[in-house]
Amino acid sequence: MLKRDFYQRDPLTVAKELLGKTLVYESSEGVMSGKIVETEAYLGPEDKASHAYQNRRTARTEIQFGPKGHAYLYLIYGMYYCFNVTAGEIPKKPEAVFFRAMEPLEGVEFMKKRRPCAKGDIARLANGPSRLCMALGLSKQQNGTDLCAPPFYIRDDAVSVAKEDIVQTTRIGVDYADEWKTKPWRFYIRGNPFVSVKEKKPARRSAE
């Protein structure tokens, strides 16, 4: 599994290098996993799209001020969870990488039970941030979990994604963030059918 130092780097680098890695949850029901295919980076106090913009410290954002490599989960619309991992080079600086989509690998039957509205379509099981959380059964119980140890962690299966296969584009759902809404800090695997939102026009390849 990924070690602490993987997360103790620039969130933009972490967001790109998480692509192709395997998210694993060894739940009481059984093992579930998926290939990470889409992420977004959030750069803390100066990032108007971040929950921790201007060092906003609340009960919800407190996890972001702690050690890197921990799960940050929060509720949206009072019913759906979203999942991030804390990252960054500077201790106590609240930065994170947001998980937007994964390609289901293990425990697909468990995911189908949690996502019956997907109607058995594996491509729709976890192709969105809240869908990913529902498919894995993630909730506030996993908030603050150390992802550097079982049962919830990220595994490196030694399958790296080539730079030319990483699409770099703008983040989704951050229109409130003024000029920060146009930052190209969303990354996904080009041509992967499990990505939540694909570009309608050619998007730039990830920078070196």
C-alpha cells in the first residue's frame, strides 16, 4: 500500500499519480476495490474552491489540518458523501485530493447491492464522487481514517498511467470560486469509460 511520503507532496502531483492506483476497502462484508480513474486537487488556504479557503477551520475541515494520507469525508445535500485524502508538502496546511471516479475491480456484487439504480451497469457503479462512496459503503465512519494501513487504503499495483494518457482540465462544481474555477486541476485517464464527466472537446494532456 502507499506510504505516508507518497501523500507528503504537492497535491497536483499526488492527484495525477493516484490515477491507476487501486482503492481498497476490506469491509465486514468482504473486500472491495477499484482503479482510481479521476481526481481533483485542492490547494488549501489560497484556493477559493477549497473548504479550507483562508484557513477556515471547522469541525468538518479539521481533518485537513492533520497528518497527510488521511481520509476526509463530508456530506453534501444532507445525504451523499464525498471522499478526499489529505496531501501536501507543508505540515498542517489544509490541502487534499478529491476522488471523482473509480473502475470497480473486486467486490462488484457488493457494489451492485448498494447501487441498485445503476441497474447492473458496472460503468455507472462508481463514476462520480458520491456514487463511489455509495458503492464502497463509505460514510462519516471513515472520516479521519489513516489510508496508510488496512482496512481502508490505496494499493500500488505497479501499473502507471502514461503522461500522454492523463487528461488535465478544470474542476467540476466550483463555479462559486471566481477565477479559481478555471484552474486545470482535474485529472482523468483518457478514454476510460468509468470517468464521471468527459470533455466534449479536445482537452490538454497533463503537463510534464
